[in-house]
Amino acid sequence: LIFNDSITVRPKASGEVKVKVKIKANAANLRETNKIVRQEMERGVFDIESIKKANADLIGTIEESLAIADEGKAKRKAAEEDSQKMEIELRDTLAAAKARKTAPATPASEPA
């Protein structure tokens, strides 16, 4: 708040001038005080806008986090399925190799 204590007036014999100056100073102070109070009151409107923005950002962050988790889950499932397929393929290949090794050798036909 601004208080104008340094008002220069005519001698005390002129009390009317002194009163007019104080009224003007008080009016100016009232105007400035009203401005400050109104700005602070209206600031509440801006604060709710900040809260709305922060809330929207938080919701976006949560949704993004859930989407990333879902994507990771899908990739892990696909990797597990691929791993199972490769394991089956490896077992089949090893079984085929073992079957060849243990199968009786067929004699090579002699040339005639």
C-alpha cells in the first residue's frame, strides 16, 4: 500500500487546503488498494487454470505410462511365444540329429 505522508500544504490557517489534499491522497490510496485487492481476487481464476493444466498433464502422464506398460506387456508376450517356437524347433532339430546318429548305417552299395 502506498501512503503519501509527505504532502506539502499551506500554513495551518488554510485548513481547507489541507483537508482537500488528504481527501485526494486517501482517494489515490483507496484506488491503489482496490486495484491490489481485485488483482489478488482475480488471481484465483488464474490459479484454477494452473490447476486444470497440472491435472491434465498428470492424467496425460498416467495414460502414457499405462500405454507404455501395455506395449511392454505385448512385446514380452510376443517374445515368449517366439522363444517357445525356437525351443520347439531346437528340440526337433536335436531329436532329428540324435535319430540319425543312432540309426543303423546302411551299407553303401558296391559298384558293379
